[in-house]
Amino acid sequence: MFKLIFRTVIITVFLIFLSVALALWKGGEPFRYFGEGVMVVGKSIMKFGDLVDDFVSGSKKIHKSYNDLKGVIINDDKKAKDWKDK
């Protein structure tokens, strides 16, 4: 367990030094590139969320139509049974 904690701390410290060195050497350009990539992913997620919202609102309409159709079919079956009984 101690080895895992020690390795995690060492990796974290290494990544901090690496990011500071990269910022000093390149002037923040790699971070800007990373930020733009994150923005592209965020826009894609927003589009997917809008698609899901449209799907959910469409499914509510379909569910309502299905219930209406089911009600008509059940009523027709009751009328057919009533007609057979007479």
C-alpha cells in the first residue's frame, strides 16, 4: 500500500514539474491547444444532449399516440365481445 501511495505522489510531482517546464518553455501554446480540444468535446456533448432532449420529447408524443391507439383497440375489443354476447 505504501508503494502505491509513494508512486502516486511521485507521478503527481513529476506531472506538476513537467507542466511548469512546458509552460516556461513553450509559453502556454500546448495548454491553449488542449483547451481548444476540450471546447470541441464540450460542443459535441452539447449537441448530443440536444439530440437526447429531442428524442425524449418525441418519445413522449409517441407514447401518447400509443396510449390513444391502445385505448381505441381495447374499446373495439370490448365492443366485439359485447356484440358476440348478444
